Amino acid sequence: MSGGIPYIDILIFAIIAIFLGLRLHSVLGKRTGFEQENPRDQDMVAAVTEGSSKVQTIPLNGTGIDAIMKADPSFSDVEFVNGASSAYGMILESFAGEDIEALKPLLGYEMNSSFAEAIRERQKAGETLSITLVDLEKAEISNARLVDGLAMISVDFQSSQKRLLRAEDGSVLDGGGDEAETFRDRWTFERDISSRDPNWLLVETETIDP
């Protein structure tokens, strides 16, 4: 056998490989009509259950607690309200105590920035704030929605608090009465249901008029 024959064999195999590659591309490259241009723009998305070949559809948009429960079957509105109530007290305490690090895991990015700025301004002015949560009289869900996989729940709180804001010289700037005042707040928490992080973050606060 001459020395040139092996090179011919290599050339033949190369041509066959190219041919098979083109055939494979012609099959895998075809759109079958099942593909989604952008799954986040759809109301439903297919997700493969971990450790199983079973495919389930997860709703990405909807209103009400039911929509969130469908997207996250492990969600419990009772447990959520209990957790939100605990967060309410922790956030008030940390804000008054100027504990920015304790606030970080509880707040969304913009709220973190706002709270941190308010604390720095208070420190700069030499002011001190104390908040005593006397009683949390009400905590109930007022609104819930799911937008592109992001769950958002608003909770209405009614609480009795004693607040005292002092100036650097010790004089009282606000609060300080013997009786607790009533505060009505609406706090909105959010969580990405596709995330393994179970924590909800506070992203908005507003005062509710009596």
C-alpha cells in the first residue's frame, strides 16, 4: 500500500463527518413551534422538577394569594403574615438603633439605600431615636400579585408605639408622650419565586390615613 492511500481515507472520513454535521444541524436547527421567544413574557413557563423528568407549568403572572400559591405550593399566607409581623418589629428596632447591617437582609436595594441615608442624616445631626412597639394590633394582607415571576404582597399593620426623637442637646424634637400612639402602615414585600432564597424583602412603605 502506498504512502498516499491513508491521506485519501482521512479525506473521505472528513467529507462524511461534514455531511453528517450538516444533516444534524438541519434537524436541530429547525423551529418546531414549541419554542418560546421569551419565556418571561409568557403567562406560563415549563419547569423541570428537580430529580425528575416530569414537567410542570408554573404561572408567572396573576393577582391574589391564589396566584402566588399556584406558583409556589409551599407558600402559606398564615406563615407569611407571621413572618411579616416579626420583620415589622425587627426593622423598626434596627432603624431606631441605627443598625444598618441588620437591616440589609430585610430590605430591597432601594429601601436599604433610603433607610441607610436616613440613619446617616440622623447621625450627622446628632439626633437619637427610640421606638418601642407596645402592641401590634393588626397585620393583614391587603394586596397580592405576581408579575413576571416576582411575587409582591402588601400587608396593612396597625400598631401602638412609643417614639421619641431627641436632638444632640437632649431636647425632645418629636414624640415622648406617656401614651402610645397608633400607627397605620402598609408595607410591601417581594420575592422572586424562581429563587431558592425563601426570604421576602421589604420594598415599599406608606402611611395609611385613618
